[in-house]
Amino acid sequence: MRGARRAGPDALDSRVRCLTRVAWSERALDRQDAALARLTALRDELAAQEGETTRVLVAEVETTMGHMR
């Protein structure tokens, strides 16, 4: 996610949306562990950053993870 760290909030939002869709696809393919691992890694990368945008995105990722369990 190095490139996204230098990008603005719109790029981060797009990345989160893309990876969330991938995770839902993995879940639909009965690969829930892979989906949750992907979202956990994304959440951890976002949580290491500062800013209101990343805090909001972390909350969105965590909500999605909750729906997948």
C-alpha cells in the first residue's frame, strides 16, 4: 500500500472499496479465511496511518469484517 500512502483520500477510498469487493468475492467462493486475512491486513495498514480519512476507512473495514463472520 505504499503508493496509496502518498495518494490522497480518494485513492485510499478506492483501494478499500476494491479490496472489500475482492474479499466478498473470496467469501462467495467459500474462502472466508482468505477474505478475513485480506481485510485484516488492510485494516492494519490503514490503522498505522494518521488522519480522519484512515480512521473512517478502518471503521468501514472492521464493519465489513463483522458482517463476514
